[in-house]
Amino acid sequence: VDGAVDKIYEVTVPDKVTSKIKMRPPVPEDAPDFVREVTAELIALRGDKLPVSKMPVDGKFPTGTTKYEKRNIAVNIPQWEPDVCIQCGTCSLVCPHAAIRIKAYDAKYLKDAPSTFKSADAKGKDFAGLKFTAQVAPEDCTGCEACVMACPAQEKDENKQPTGRKAINMMLQEPLRATERENYKYFLAIPNTDRNLFKAASVKGSQLIEPLFEYSGACAGCGETAYVKLLTQLFGDRAFIGNATGCSSIYGGNLPTTPYTKRSDGRGPTWSNSLFEDTAEFAMGMRLT
């Protein structure tokens, strides 16, 4: 503390902004009207200025809105090393925010891929002739390192000793942000893996299914949300969720965004929360109505 006094120096504050960094809009321009007109204003802390006419009449808010936030809060993000990977899917399974995903797909989808997009020949007889990619969402990752710690694949030297390099390794996010943003966008555009090729009741199989709970506001490394995500992968297209108040109600449906989302066909979890201690009755009412 005493030493800090000697290091104090004056900072000159300019009369006008000199930074070349521009504040980007709260959500992308291609976001739905409600997200641009209402959700974006809440994100920008201008919610008090919204007119009542903008509020949903019945109190329903759209799902699948966390994807528009792009919070960029991670200092370091995971990077996939195809030559070390055993394609087990564990990294995707343990990710609390669905920010790292896997796909097996036809090689034709690599034709227009970005130059930095990574792939490998898919392992396993059921995926013969296909390509495989594990891709991180750089702007949605929280940098918790759960995927790295869970990864069982390690590079070994000529003496068969671990080199410290795994199939997933943490690297600075900022230099990778732009390229990985494009890679992730391209990854999402690749069709999901054919469900007839794998069994959902396995680690790898479950992670080849699109998660319907993504990019929540849960703490980095959350021990709960990986299970919620898995639940939506297995049953999310038909799930009615009556939520008991607690962490799950905050990361699950706290305004302004909702992490529960839907597939391209419009199917996904229906979620609501009762503040009272009547969750079972509340959920039954949802089911009946």
C-alpha cells in the first residue's frame, strides 16, 4: 500500500473522445424486430425509456435471444487441435454455455469454408467418409476452461510422455475473435449430423444434437447449466419447464435475454417460472393448458 503512493501519476483527460474504437449496436442489424426494438434497448440500459406499447400484451418474451448479445467477456478461449483430438465430445458435454460444439458432416460443406476453418476425418465406422469439427463460439465463451480440464486427449513425445498440449487449449481471445467469429458462423450453417448415424444415449451422440439452451448468463464454469443443456439436447423439442426460483430462474429467463431456444422448425422448450413455492402445481398447470 505504501509503495502504491510512489507510483501515482497524473492522467490527462482530453476534452473530447480520442479513442478510435466505436461502440457497436447492442444487437446485430439482422436481429428480429422485437429484439432490435425492445431487447436491444434493455441491453443498452435504456429500458425505462421504452413505451408501454412496446411491451408484449400477454407477458410472453421470445426465446433464443442470448445469441444476439455477443458479450465477449473471455480473455482466453479454447482452440481445437484436430491432430490430437479423439472426437469423444467431452469438451462439448461439459461446456456450461454451449459455446463449444461438434458436428460430423459431408465433406462437400468444406468447399466454401473460411481458410482458417478446421476439420478432420471423422472417427468411427458410423461416420466413415465424413468430416468432423469442434468449433468454439468466441464471443459467447466465458473462458472457464472446463473443456480443457475435461479433455482426455494429450499429445505425447517420442518417449510417450505428455507434452502439455491437449486437443483443446486456451489462447488469447482478442487475436482470434474475428476469424473464429466467421468460423463459428460457418459452422452453424452446416447441417446438423444425421440422427440415424448415432445413438443419442452416449456422450458423443448427445453432443451431435443441437442444444436448445445456449449462452446463458450463468457464472463461468457453472456446474448446473451443462445438465440443463443436455436435457434440451435429449428432450428439448417437447419440453415444458416449470422453474423453481433460484439460480435456474436467473440464468434461465432473467431479462433482457432468454437462453432457451428453438430449432429451425420452431420446436423448443417452453419455460416459465413461479415465484411461489408451488413449482409442481405450476408445471402441471402448464402441461394441462
